[in-house]
Amino acid sequence: MTYVLRPRSAIAAIVIFLPALLQADMVTLDATDSGFVTALGGSSKGDGTLTAPATFNYSVGQAEHFDDGALGSPLAFTLRKNYFVFDLTTVTVPITSASLMVYMGPDTPPDFPGGEHGYESLDPFEDFAILETTDPGASLGIIADLLTGNLSVGPSAFDDASDPLVLAAKDLYGILGDGVPLALITTTPDDDDTFLSIDFSPAGLTYLNMFLGGPVVLAGELPTVGASDTTELIFGFTGPDLLGGTTPTLVPKLKLTTVPEPSGCLIVFVLALVGFVFQRRRAGKALPCCIGTSPHPWQGHP
């Protein structure tokens, strides 16, 4: 009795094992935080100290907000960016496709500018872009501070233009989404009360793969905003309570497709192959590395 390597068995092992080892895995993650900041230092976290659902409001574009960022100050039209934070701790293998799933907002009559709508613009369409943030560490730090201030301090952390969190929100606006585009979608009024699926480009996948095993921030803006004195906003009246409120199904989600790393696949595959193709067979002649010798080491005998 000896172990003989049979070529046909090796081919069969490749056919059987390799596709299974490379099979894609689908992962869906809920956002751990979301919100907006304005160019003047306003933020959804400040608003959230007055109206709880506003804490996670991820509206983006241009609308009236506090003119110096502080609660209670006069209103003025100002630009706002939004952000979404996801924890990729459980994702440790390469991401091959990704999409951000976000609720546009309600569709409550009458038509805009009345009612309550996710799409708040008189333009027939608005482009929404997700952008790279080149200083993710600083961004995540400020985002965490804003959330902590909202939950543990309250309005007094946001009611003066010199408050550290108002200044921090203004700084965050400057560094969010300061890099290359990662994803883009065109929105219309028909998107009210629906979920948008925003697919990431190759650049977006590269960005996500930089943060495997840790948190990642996704920043968004409306690059199509026009006049400085009009409302051009999407994701209006959002703000599901991500910490366990009444609308958890509306929480932004990141849908990922991942595959095993080639090096890991190779190790598992080789082990499986060795166990599969070396079969106990009766042979008059065997491999030189085994018992006996054979002039044709790759050919067994019945």
C-alpha cells in the first residue's frame, strides 16, 4: 500500500475546492453615527439638544441655519455637509463592492416648499457625492466629541459662537470630504420616502479597504448647489434615532461584498488538495519519495 498522486484527482480537487474558497460574502452594517455640520459651525448634534431626532439628521446641501453656528442666533443660508460613520471591525478581508443605503426622507403634502420632504429643492435634480476625507482621525475625533456633547452636556455646549463644539463643527466642515469622489448619485423629487442605493467607484472601494478592522467616515455634499439664497437640500427631515429609537429600519446601512484574501485561500486550498489527491492505493511501484521506486513517479498502477 502506498500514496500515489494522480493528476486527474488534482484537477478534480481544483474544480471542487477553489470556487468554494473564493465564494463572496455579503455583509450589511448599520451606521454607528450620522449627522451634518455647516460652514458656519452649526450641527445636527447641536440641533439635537432641542429636538432629539435632529441628532442624526443627515440632511445635506444648502438651507437656513444659525448664522454663527450657535443655537438661537439669527438664521442665514449656509452650506452643510453630512457624514456617516461605520464600524468595520468585523470586516477583515478585501471589499470588492459596496453601496450606501440611505433613506431620502418623508413625502408629506403639500409639495415643497410646503409639507415635509426629503427632497427640498425647486431644481428638477440634485447630485449627491460621497467624498474621501484625507484626515479621518481628526474627523472621527470631532464627530465623537459632538455626539458626546449632545448626549452629556446639552444646549449649553452649542449656545455660543465661542463654544468649543461650535468651533469644532466649523473645523469639521472644512476637513470633511476634502478628497476625491468615491460615489455619486442623481436625486429627484420622486426619491422622497424611498431608500437610495449609492454604489462606490473603484476609488471608493480603495478608500474603504484602507479602514478594514476599524471605523470609517463617509462625507457627502451637493456639488450642484447654485444660488446662495435658496434652499437646495436632500435628506431633509431625516434623523432616525440610531441609538434605539422608534425608526431603526431607517438607519443608514453599508452593504459590502467581500472575498477571502488570495494568500489565505492558497493555504487552505493546498491543505485541502494534499488531503484529497493522496489516496491509498495498491501499487507495484511507488513514488520515489514513498515506499519503493518507479521510473514514472506520477503514474500509479491498479
